[in-house]
Amino acid sequence: MKKEHGQVTGIIWRGPADLAAYQQLRDYAEQHHLTVSAAAKELVIRALNDAKS
């Protein structure tokens, strides 16, 4: 697998629950005109910032 510069981790989607979550992520990305990767990054950063509060 070829990694991009700065790529640290990947997410492996397995099983029905993971695939349902991926579908939600893909839908979110589409609605916000983002790539799935950019949407995942945005949501992780937002969740981590909210967890600090």
C-alpha cells in the first residue's frame, strides 16, 4: 500500500456496524463536498475538541 506524505493511520471497515458507520461518513462527506478522508479527519478533530470541553 502506498502512503501519502503525512498519512499516519488508516481505518479498516469490517462487519455490518462498521459498514453502516462508513456509509454515514460517506454521506456526510458528500453533503459537505469533502472526500471521505477529509470528512473523517474533520469529525475526529471536532470530537477530540469537544471531549476537551
